[in-house]
Amino acid sequence: MSDEGARLTELAKRRGFFLQSAGAYGGVSGFYTYGPQGATLKENLEDAWRDRYVTREGHMEISAPDVMPEAVFEASGHLDGFDDMIIECPECGASHRADHLVEDNTDIEEAESISTEEIAEIIAEHDLVCPDCGTELAGEPVEDFNLMFETNIGPGSSSPGYLRPETAQGIFVEFPQLAEYARNQLPFGVAQIGKAYRNEISPRKGLIRVREFTQAELEHFIDPEEDEPPLSRVEDVVLPLYSAEQQDAEDGGIRELTVREAIDEGVVTSDWVAFYLGLSTAWYERVGVDMDRFRYRQHLPGELAHYASDCWDAESELGGDWVEITGFAYRGDYDLKKHEEHSGEDFSVFKQYDEPVTVERPTVDPDMSVLGPEFGGDAAAVAAALEDLAERDPDAFDDDEVTVDVEGEAYTVDVEATGFGVEEVTESGEHVRPHVVEPSFGVGRLVYTVLAHAYAEDEVDGEERSYLSLPPEMAPTTVGVFPLMDRDGMGEEARDLASRLREAGLEVTYDDSGAIGRRYRRQDEIGTPFCVTVDYDTLGDGEGDGAQAGTVTVRERDSTEQRRVAIDELAGTLTALRDGDLTFEDL
């Protein structure tokens, strides 16, 4: 773990942001508990995400179960293709993620995109050893390991299920009903914030690689032939892009292009993905990501997910490493098509024409008395393949014979037996299977990023100080309320003031323990942006002419500057400061 990571993990545990779960029993790797500060920070991030990607964009939000039946993941491809590379030490038996071993001990940065055979060769070539016991790993097999947690639904093992590895499938599988809620009008978006589970081989780096985590995902369903994103809203936004081309170049690096330039130059091939990159850039800055430690990296061909035609990751720099915090993918119609094939349900939207149209429609009416004896149990599948081919490529029926593919095997049929023909039909509309654009955010990694990027050190009154420069909107506590001393009525006034500020909807902590400077430092370290102090002047007992009576001192965290504010105006002032409607310099 880097120095930054060790410092942040210590601060997080000491100040109640996050800690490894079940510490009384030795802890469980890959599982973390969010403490009082961390749970609130996480909730603030989720609220900001919901505000940007659901409320302001007019999308829907659902909450699907964490456990889903096996059939869902057979259709989605996760049972066959949701794997990481594993290598086992022959001496101590410890399992390690092979591509991470390569990344940690060589100059190779994106080992995930390399095949298992090549990874095994690299391990041997570099004489890599087990991190736990030092045994050489050359010659040990590198294998695929499925990351899903398996369970049973109900007693016995007759109904296998899995903890979902992504929240997206909970949206896709309910698409027919969700389309009805959207009145079958494309485009529409469905969002979800919820837990996902991956049985990671080697969890590490705090919240960065864990086995249970929270995702905030948006599935935006579009008509690929007609729907275009509102690029005018974001076309001038500058994107820090690390394209596949730049990654392959010897001197490649980040290129700063506007959304419009990125599209015109073909750097980002999907207009919809480019739109969400532009929309998200300001949001990252809003929640506290240091944009000097941020980039969008394009997936290399070897690491593209099975469903994605193009994918970009938002990455933040943490402890010298670049870490994915969001994936932006154009998933096409892969998911809906797969669920339609496996479930037999209709996963399309019916698009009504303005006026009925007459079209020529290729059709087939296979003669099963011919197909049955010739193909036996495969006859029905051959008939279905003929129907699909007629729709896709009617010219294939121009010869005396036509060949179709069924699960990798070719079947040749006499055209006469297919019943192929072309008929005129009048249609009032057509069924469209939407394509999907997906921004998928890792909430825990965002929490970690915001904390790491907010950490700062300086010197105040001759003392070293560490503090979290969190945006006020994100800070777990908005204001700390202190009496200068808990006597002469200052404590009672401060406690009453704290209660009134809570009633006004502010996150407030009250503290009368120790010297005032120490209390400031405690709040600085958890990122509280403002501290309010009740003193003798507040009560009208100061040395002045009483002009300060009924006012308190408000201290700003980063600058440590102070202003006097009237108690009657305090709640409104602090609310405006938190929401960004007022700056401290304006006071």
C-alpha cells in the first residue's frame, strides 16, 4: 500500500469513515463497514449522483433484488465469461490474481487485456514469486476464475441463484414492464443504486478492490436509428482523453479535446458515450475529484467486455496508480437480445408510424414433413434459423439450396422446402429493440477518491495541521458548534443553537471538550467546512460596546478565516454556503 493509502486508511478508521468488517474476529478481506462519517459521505455522493443522473435528466429509478436466479446470468453471459485470472502458490496454497502480479512487478500496465497463456509466460520470464512466501511461480497454471457468489433460492439445491455482480441485470430483466412505465416512448433511462458482489481473488487497497460494493448505474435505452444525444449542452466541455491509440504510442499521453473535437476526430466513436463523458466532467469536480488527477481512458481491444463495442473508464490517480471509478459503455442491444432469446419474452418497443405503410416482407413457411425426417430433433431450430435468415438476408434464398448455422453447425435445406416468399403487408409500426448506453459508477471508489484528493496538510499558528478539503455539499458534517467555554451560559446557548441548526436541516456536531483550537482540528480532520463559536460577545458580555451581541463567530475550514454572523441569519447563511449559493468571501 502506498504512503497515501496507509495514511488514508489510518485516518478513515480513526475518524469513522471506513474500517475492515468483523475486526473482532480477525477481519474479513474485501468487506468494509462505513462508519458514521463514511456512511454520511457515501449517502451525500449518492444523493448528488441521483440529482445529476436521475432528477435533472428525467430518468426513472428502481431497486431490484441482490439475489437473482441462475437463468438471468446464463442469459447475460456472466456464468461463462465473468472471470479473472488466478494462480495458486504450490508451496503455501495462497491464490493470487495473476494479472495484478504482472502489473505490480513489471512495466506492464493493463495486464487484464492479455491472455492467460501470455500471462503465464510473463510470470516465468520475470521469475515472479508468491507475495506471501516467496516461492517461484514459473510453470504454475494461470486459470480463469468465475467471480460470482453462488447461493440457493429456497431449501435444497434445485433452484440455484447468484448474488448479482452488477446492478444492471436487475434493470434489463425487467425491461418489458419498465418500457410500459415509459409508455413505450424512446429514449428513456432507468437508474439504480445498490449493492453488487464479486468474489475477488485478492482484495486490496482499502475500498478500491472489495467483494461487496455499491454501484450507481444508469441504463439509457435509445433507438439507434433515430435518437441523438443533446450534444449542444456539452460540446464545449474539455475532456482529458487517454485513447487506445495514445496508450499504444511510445510517447502517448492525455489529450485534452472538447466533446465536439473528440467526436469529429473519431476519438470517441459513440456520440452518446461522448455526451455522458461531457455531462460527468463537471459532476466529478462538483463532488471533489481533483481534475489534475483525473482522466478518461479508452479500453484496449483485449479488455473490452463481451457486451461493449466501445468503453471508456473515468480514472483517478491514487497513490501513483490510476484507478477506474466509472465505466462508460455502449452495450448495443446485447443484453435485451440475450434475455429475449432465453426467456421467450418480447424485449422490444413498438414504434407507431405517423401513417400506415405498405412494405414487402420476406417470409418462410418451412415444410416440417421434409425438415423433420432430415434433421430430427434439430428441425425446429433449423426452421427458426431460416426465419431469421429470411429477415436478415432474403437474397440467400435465390439459389436452389440455402445454408443456415445452428449453434456452430451448418444445415443445408432445399429452398422449395423452406416455403420462402415475399408478400405485401400494411404496417402501422415496427418493433425496435433498443440499444443501451451505460454510465456505471463505483460508489466506494468515489468515496475513496474524494477522501484521498481532499486530504491536505499545512501549518496554522505554528502547528502542523491535516484536514479534508471536502466540498461543503459532500462533507459528512456541515457545521461544528462550540461554546468558547462551557460556563457563564455559553454552553447552554451553543447547545440550543446546535438544536436549531439541526431543525433547519443541517448536519451538526456539538463539541465542548478541550481547547477551542483542538476542537477546530478535530473538525478539520473530518472535513467539516464551517465551525460556529458562541463566546462572551454573543451573550453581550464582551469588552466591546455590545454591537456583537446576538452574533457568533463562523470559521471557514480551508482558510481558517473568521466572520461574525447574526444568529437569526445563521441557518440561512450556512445553508447557502453548503449549497454553493454563497461563498465565504461574500460574508
